[in-house]
Amino acid sequence: MLQPVAWQEYFTALHERGASGVFTRTMTWELWPALIVVALHQVWSGPGVLLTIYGWLLLIKCTVSLLAPQVGLRSMAMAQQGPKRFVGGGGLLICIGLASAAALMR
């Protein structure tokens, strides 16, 4: 959210690398957080369920991206639509994080 132009440039460069860029993005930014949430946060009630669902959806996305890199390339192509996409995505992740923190403080 703080430097959307830098994120746009980074993901555009990954997109240009093709399947290896998808692999790098998935292994670096998505798979580890997904595995941590799925392994350690199985909360199926209250606000904490948002983090659990996010973890499972992210794990599904990682699986699809690794098995079908062309799908991952399509999602990375959105970086070429402008840096504002990264601000919206960052805002959504902040909301999920705040909801999860509120659930953990109960």
C-alpha cells in the first residue's frame, strides 16, 4: 500500500519471467503464509473464521498457480493495469488482519 508503483514494477517483472515468475511469486509471497494459517489457525466460528477461510483460499490459489502457471500469469497480468490495484488489495488484507487480531484478543 505504501509504494504501489514499486509493487507494480516488481510484479510486472515477475510476469515477464513467465512460469518461473509465477513459481517465484507463489513460493515467496503466498505458499508459506497459506501453510502457516492452514496448519495453525483452524477457527470456524466468530471473526477468526475470516483468517481461516483466507488461508484455505490462498492455499487453493497456490495449488492452481503451481499446477497451471498460465492461470497465475493471468492474475499477475493485472499489475499492468496500474498501481491502484495494489492499494485496494493492501486495504483488503489490512481489514482481514484487523478482524483476525480482534478475534485473537477475545
